[in-house]
Amino acid sequence: MNLIASFIMLIYAFSGVLTYGLPFDLPERTYPIIWGIGWESLMPSTGTVRPLVVILEFPDDNISHDGDEAVLAVREYVLSQMQEATELFYQQSFGRLNIQIELDDIFFHRTSRNRNRYISLLARTFAHHMLMGEIIGALEETGIDFSVYDSNGDGFIDSLFLLISSSDGLLADGYARVICDANLTIDGKTFGSYMVSPYPTDNPWNFWIQVHEIGHVLGLEDHYRVRNSAVLDLNLSDIMVCTSGRYFNIFSRFILDWVDPVVLTPYDPVQEIKIYAVERGGSAHAHETKAVVFTSNYYELPFTEYFIIEYRRGINEDSGFYENPGIMVWQANSALTYRGYSFTNMRESIQIVPQSGRANTRFSRFSLSEDMFTPGDVFSESGFFMEVIETNFDYAIIRAGSL
């Protein structure tokens, strides 16, 4: 009886597909973006990048933009919001990632079916691919030159940003996906990744969802309690932890090639190093040392086991209040696989090492007063020694090396 019921439910789940058909053949597999670094289909993390942006509306949405003037107005508004996001990535990457979005890169599309029609497919992969096929077909009809959206010439569109009028059902609050499907190729350019986020409004929550999802199409994993991701404390204010975050941790910046750390091995003696605050963003500060790495596996960086440190001059910088500046020590343990970066233990892929000596801050709040390394504090583990000598608004001076 259970077998018969399961068979009936399966037929029902795919009834929408059988009735309407799909705009193109289904791929063998579509991977959710859990690990991503190393995938050629991801959005490039350095250089000038030009994603396509599509504002997506369903006929049954409460919000509707009818007429050329209304559509132009919403495109201009989205442009202003997206430019704020691109400036954030420019600052966070120290000028290495320059996401360029102009008005001509923003398109408006009303779907051929109501939202419920896509949701009724139940199987998310089918719904996603029905949408993707329709959107890409609509883009092709505009006659745009897809080659301008392949900034590094690797054959992949840099990325596709889908902005939705609301976050009901199928589209959740936001997500990103890597597409492994050669069928999604137009004019020799393949769509390799896309992200979905709510349509930008005056609600800052939606803005930070966008930033978080762009982090995913770059290849970064979630750092909150989901799947097997490494969970980081909310007090760290990391963008991949939650949509209230304001910065990317130094491990993320390292694997995205946004920083060139000073690398110390067991053969390097203790030496004095000036490490600048990560809050000093943009290209003007790109030459500054923002990270120090200690590892026994130099030639395997950044996908190996190592300590990496950064200097943060204030957790609450956005409010203009600089609180508890100090050195943060991270322990990373990653490996590069054919699917991107993964870990021996995903829960321990990246961990903050608290100065107070607590073994685990995933279940206890990171203390800004006790867990930052400040002048006079010493960290010593696995042959690596670090002592904080001085901290000020712009930089910290440490002594670090092998004992």
C-alpha cells in the first residue's frame, strides 16, 4: 500500500512537468552551493566582473510594474541598490573585486506562469530549470551580446542575479546555486551560477540578503547552523553568518584571493610584523599586510591546515563606535576537491581561537572583551608563537614566528 501511495505522489509531483513540459532538456545534476571555491562556473572573485541582473515578477504578484515608465523606474532603483552592494565588495576585497553593473545590465521579466504553477512542481530542480530556461530565452530575445558578461573569457557568464518581488514558497528568502548544465549555453557562453534574493526595498534586511547570496556565488559557505557548515558566532558580525553581518572573515578573503598574507613556516624565526586593520578597505590599502598565516604546508595553501590572523579595530564600525580592537586568530583545515573546497570535518573547517582559552565558541558567545588578543596577550600552539605588542586605529604590531 505504501508503495502504491508513493507512486501516486510521484506522479502528482511531476504532473506540472508532464502538462507544460520543460523549455530544454534537464541536466544530469544540479548542485546546491555548499562548497564552491575552485568551480570555474562561479563568479570570478577578482578583477572586473559584470553580472546580468534580472528583476523577476509573476503575474499573480501583489507588486506589479506595468508600462515602460514603471519598469524604467524600478530598474533605476535596483541599480542604485546594487551599486551600494558592489561598493561593499570593492571595499571588502581591497579593490580586487570590481563588480560593474550599469542600467543596461538590468532587465525586467514577467513570467509566463503564476508563481503557484512553478511551486506546484514540488521538485525544486525542475522549477528552477523551468524558470532559468524562460529567463534565458527572454534575454536572448533582447539581442544582447552575452560575451560582455564573460569578463575573464572562461566561457561562463560571470553570474546571474535574480531579484524577486517577494519571498514566498519557491523562492524562499534567498539562495544561490551552481548550475552544471551545458544546455544553458547561448552564443558560446554558459550560465554557470546564479543567486536569488528579494527585490530591494527600503528594508535593509533585503540588502544584506543580497550581499550574503553574492557571497555564495563567489563560493563561500554558510556559517550558521545549516547542513554541515562551520558555525560562527553572531558576535563576529560575519556576512556569511547572518544578514546582519558587516564583514567577511580573513579566511574567506584569503581563499577568494583578496589578501596576500605574510606566510610563516616552522623555519621562520620570531619577527616583528605590522598588520593593518581589515576595516581599511578599497584599493588605496591593497598593498598593506592584512593577514599572517602560519603553516607547515606552504605549497598547499590555502587548502590545508593553518592558523591565520587578522586585526580588527572595531566590531561595531558601522555605528562609528570602535569597540575592543584586537587580533583575531582563526584555525582553518580545508582541502580542495573536484567539487570545490571541503573539509575533514565541516564543523571545524574554520574556527575562531578565543584568547580566553575556551575550546569552542560555537555554543558560547564570543566575548569582545575576553576573546580578542590585545597588547600583552600571547598565543602559542603547534610551534607557532604570537605576541601582541601594540594596537591603534590603523594597525597592530605583533611578534610572530616559530619557537
